[in-house]
Amino acid sequence: MKYILLLTLASFIYACSSTEVKYFHGHIYSTNKQPLNNLKVVNQYDNSINSITDKNGYFKIPKEKKFKGRYLHIYNKGNKIDSIPIVSTHPERKPTYYFVNGRKDTLYITLPNNGNK
């Protein structure tokens, strides 16, 4: 019985521990649910940390040690069209991360010119 209780407690503690953020990823679709490709997704403060959405609207950016900021910015043909909040903080809770490993997040946006790229 002690073994089961100890195992249950250890599992609970492991499940509640925060997962290290290794990368930011997700899908970007138009508001009519079509994947948007060739959009550039960049770090808020460092444009060299970026990714281009593929034909499925998917992007993936590794989280480097120098990664700063609370947003990823979305560019279409060099114009900033949107931003994604990637962290939410609250004084009474630990930070919540979005668009990170372990989560399946999606952004729906309206492109200028009715979605024509």
C-alpha cells in the first residue's frame, strides 16, 4: 500500500512540474480555415530567430537561450500583419506558455486583399 501511495505521489509531482520550453510551433490559417504558407514568423526582438510557414500553415522556431520577448510577429511580404502572444503572466500563478512543445495551438487571421498572397 505504501508503495502505491508513493508511486502515485511521485507521478503527481512529475505531472505538475513545468515542462521546459524547447521550441515554439503551431499552425496559421485564414479565417476561412485555409492554411497560410510563406508567412514569416519571427521573434519579437530578434528577426534572425524565425521560421516560414509551410503548405500546411505550420511553423517551428527553436527556443534559444537568447530568445526574448512575449510575442512572435507574423509577416506577409515584408509587412507585419499580426502577432502571437507566447507567454501570459499573473502575479498569483506561474507563467502560461502558448505555441510551445506539448501544445497544439492555431492562429486564424485575415490577410489583406481577401487572403490573396
